Amino acid sequence: MPQAPGRLTQRDIARLAGVSQTTVSLVLNNRPDAARIAPETRERVLRVIRETGYAADPLARRMLKQLNQILGVFTYEPVFPSTSADFYYPFLRGIEESAELSGCDLLLFTSAPVQDGIRRIFHENNRLRVADGCVLLGRAIPSEELSRLVTEDYPFVCVGRRDDADGLPVPYVGADYVAATAEQVDRARELGHERFAFVGPGAGAESSADRLAGFRRAAGADALHVGVEVPEPADRLEWILAAGATAVFVDFLADAVELTEAAAARGLRIPDDLSVIALGDPTTPVDAPLRYTGFTIPRQEMGRQAVELLTEMLHGQAQVSQRLLACRPVEGETLAPPRR
């Protein structure tokens, strides 16, 4: 049954027309950017608008005219990426593509000083208000900065899931590491593995905590966790072998490579003697000797949807301020049935 016209949103129109909310916004506001939209797509959006009797909210339309059409981008690491191999490059590709579609310019906030190895968005010369809103990137983002952004009602979206800041929900577009990691454990169990180990901090950044949570959900709360207290790869391997684990799930690909090299030094082969599963892409370029089984992170889509969500927030159209995207499994060559 059709919804009452007054209750429809741009998101509803986008769903019915099979397009993005950004496309609907461009068509509705008849902006010059709309010329890039294919005529058949534009007509499909207009047809849905006519059939549903949708009327754009006047306040949202007035707010749109008051925006600078500038979106900020800030990363808490000291430098912006410069090569396609960099961890942040796909995120920024998605951010740029989505900003172009929405007709917004991007402003990279690069003047923030580095304090204790991390940049701070709030400093005496910050120009945050030049932008209508901001997309934030960083493995670990200080909770006090997130809390201040929320309490000051400044529009922002984090790339990557974030915990609440002082009890306040933080808007984000993240990867569903819990489900992706649990799926990998289930794959190993289907092959006959019964004892599992997790290598990685499992804390600090939400991404690490989510991976460990997914591992424990599928492997059991008492499954072996080898954390930062065992930094040497050879020592980690000893812990894993002593526990009888036959499948190891590793937070960082670089650690998976070191574990593989430690196993080779012991005369063990991957995956014949030990299966090693990498839980995501590398944060820095890694010369991996094997094609590791695991999953890839939808970085470009995360960046794209972060801008889309921020645009919806600015237009008063966001219904959900937190999104988790699925990771794609990678078959690889490092997971096999255990030796019997």
C-alpha cells in the first residue's frame, strides 16, 4: 500500500526508484550537477515523485540553500595517503566520488598539530566551521573529541564503527567485523577444525575489539587469545601449538606473515600443519608469501556511504545514523582441513 505523501522521505523515493538518495536530491533541487544523471534515471525519479505525490520538506529545502556545499575530511593519522597502496586511499576514493555526485567540494583539514603521535581536530586555529560537516578517519579516534562534536551538534560521520562517546551515539559507516570474523571461524569448523586461536590486540581500536568479539562468538569465550603480551612471532607460535590450535585468526596481515615465517622456521607448512586466516586487508603494504584466506574490507563503499550519510544529515533526511557494511570473503590458500 502506498505511504501517505506527507510521510515520504527522499530515502523512500530513492528506494522506490532504485537510485541513491544523492541522485534524488540532485533531481529535486534541479542543480547543475543533475545534468550528469542519465535522462532515463532522472525520468524514473520524477515518475516516482509524481506517482507518490511526494513534496520535499520546505525547511529542508531552505536549509540546503544556506549550506556552503563544502565537506571536510580529517584523518587522525599524521599524513594523508599518497599512493594507491595506502590503507586510506580507497576510503578517500569513495569519499571523493560521492562528494562529486552530491555537488560538494572537499576540504582536507591539514593544519591540525600532532600531539603525542596523534592529530587533534580541535585546536586554537581549527577551521571546522568552514565546512558544512566533516568525515573523520582514523584507527583510534579520541572519545573526548567525538563527544565534543556530538554535544556541539556539528554534523560529522566516522568511517569505521565507533563506541558511544560519553553515552552519546556516534554516527558512522563501518565494516561488520564481528560477523565477518565469526563467518571465518565457522568456515574453519566446517573443514574439521576444533581448536582455534586469535592473534591480535583485541582492544584499543573498535575494529580490533570487533574482530575478537566475532572470534569469541563463534569459537567460544575460552578459545586462545594471544595478545600484545606475547610480541615475538616465535613465542606466539609456541602458545598456539601448546594449546593444540589448528586454525589461527590474525588481526593484522603483517602478523600473519610473521607467523608464517616462524612456522617455516619450525619446519611447519601453511596450511598443511597450521591454517592461518587474515582478518582483513593490510594497513600498510605487505609482501605476503601466500594468498591468505580471510576477507576484504569494503573501504571504498564505506567512504562513499559516509558522504551519503553526512549529506542526508545535513538535509534532515537521515533516519539511521549508524551503518555496518558486510565484508567479502576471500578463499585464499591458507585454510585447509586439519591433519588427523
